[in-house]
Amino acid sequence: MAVSYPKLPLRELGNTGLKTSSVGFGASPLGSVFSPVSEEDAVAAVREAFRLGINFFDTSPYYGRNLSEKMLGKGLKALGVPRSEYIVSTKCGRYGEGFDFSAERVTRSIDESLARLQLDYVDILHCHDIEFGSLDQIVNETIPALQKLKEAGKTRFLGITGLPLEIFTYVLDRVPPGTIDVILSYCHYSINDSTLLDLLPYLKSKGVGIISASPLAMGLLTDQGPPEWHPASPELKSACQAAADHCRKKGRNITKLAIQYSLVNKDISTVLVGMNSVRQVEENVAAAEELATFGRDEETLSEVEAILNPVKNQTWPSGIQNS
Ligand code: NAD
């Protein structure tokens, strides 16, 4: 018998007026970056996500060298619902062939993305992984170019993304208030790394919407484990594997626990989980629903936290400033 789920809660995204579902759909897996995904599975995953109340979909030209945007575009079209019913973000500046944060490239990029997504506009255009560029170029050249795209109606809001948390303060301290509407942080609000917590008061004081991505630490907190390219240290990988094994032996699921951990903090508007199938969508939405109904499994969470304690908040270098 089909299980029917109530709709996911919506949360305000900073001052944008957008209301994003607490679980967002990360479309990087649709670019086959973790494992191969068929078009049929990609479209079905997007449709199931929307049916279960996920209204926010995130992609980038970088994911699978444009493949994720194309797959997401097909999935969204197949929804057959008015454009205002879903929220889409894509990115610019990072591509399969490398980084280019020049005004010329990002201006061209949005038109290419819109064509692949089969959309007239995106809701959010992010500058992608800005730690790989000059942050002064981002402030003085890229963001002003993105503001023109906003004025032209190609995107409604602007964001910045990246791994090191200090990039957010660097940029937000140097642009006029309201220029950057949202930030997307990843791998910093999951069971093994919760360092985004310290930045939340600052981000709230700036009025930016907070998107937290990769609650599964890009596959570390899953039974199947991370992809080969995962940048974590062997120590971090094996601690996460031990945590997953512990959950499995107890009849619990590390992925569910990890998603619930990230969802608890309501200062985070949406938790972006990468999903590649109807099964993953259903499991992840069910994790949110179970959280709302029963709360977290505190006992298993403290056991997992103890296993991960030796590697707590361990991250990896990213970008030209930190490499
Ligand atoms: P994630 O932590 O969400 O993990 C994704 C992996 O977990 C994939 O392999 C996925 O198939 C798997 N998974 C998902 N649900 C599962 C389930 N129920 N059971 C087992 N496995 C499951 O990592 P992510 O995909 O990198 O991050 C989420 C999204 O956030 C991305 O798709 C992307 O949209 C965004 N993101 C953006 C940036 C950036 O802007 N720099 C960086 C990372 C992520």
C-alpha cells in the first residue's frame, strides 16, 4: 500500500520572501557525479520530490559538465505545474573546464544555464565556490555583474557558495546590505562537522538566507560510503564508516540520523540533500516527517557523536587561499 506523507514544512529564506521546504533537492547527483543516473530515474526523482512537498531544487553547470542542469530541466518540465510553484537555484563561475569569475563569463553563463534548464529565470544565482577566485574580484567585478542580471530579470536573488566559512564574512562585510540575499554553505552542519553554528548569528544579523548543503557530508554519512574523489582524510572516512556500521548493527540508518541532525536547527532555511532516485527522495522526506512526529533518536545520535568525536570538525583544504 502506498504510504502518504504530509507536506514538508516551509521556512523563510532570509529576507527574500521565498519559503523553501526544509529539505531541498540537491541535483548534483543528477549529473552522475556520485554514480551513473539514467534520465528516467532523474526525472522520476524530481517528480517524486515535488509530489512530497520539496519545492527547492539546486544545481550548477559544474555538476556533471552541464548534465545536472539538463536533467533537472527535464524533471521540472515534467512536473507540468506553474513556474511559481518551485524555486530553482543554479550557479556561475565554476565549470567542468575550470573557474572563471569574470563579468563576461558569468553574464554568458546564466543564459546557457537557462537554456539547459528550459526556464526564463532562476530564483537564485550563486557565485560558485568563490574561494577558488580572488575574493576582491568577486566583490568588485563578479557581484556587480550579477546585480545587472538580477535587474534584467534573469535571476530574482543572488548568493555565494563555498567551503571555508571565512569567505562569507569577507564578502558580506564588503558589499552593501541587501546585495547578497543568500549564502550556501556545505559540509559544515552535519554530525561530524557543525562549525556553521558559530557563524549563524553573524549571518542572521546580515539578513541573508542560510542554505546548508551536504548533510551526509557528500556521502560520508551513508551506508554505501563516499565517492572515490571525496576529499576527506582516510581517518575521517574510516570514522564515518565506523559510525555507519554502528547504526546498521543497531538496525538504525546513519543517513536518516544525519538528515534529522541538520534539520533540527530552524535558523537554517533549507537542508540541501543530494538525491538520485525515488527511493532516496522517499527515505529523506520520511526522515523529516519522522523527526517532526517522534523527534530524534538521541541515544543513537550520542553513540555516533562519540565515534566521530576524534575527527569532529575536521575539514579539508579548498580554494586558492587555503591550498
Ligand atoms: P550530500 O551530503 O547531500 O550526499 C549526497 C550523497 O548521498 C549522494 O551520493 C546521494 O545519492 C546519497 N544519498 C542521498 N540520500 C540517500 C539515502 N536516503 N540513502 C543513501 N544515500 C543517499 O552531498 P551533496 O549532494 O554534495 O550535497 C547536496 C547538494 O547541495 C548538492 O547536490 C548541491 O546541490 C549542493 N551543494 C553545493 C555545493 C556548493 O555550492 N559548493 C557544495 C556541495 C553541495
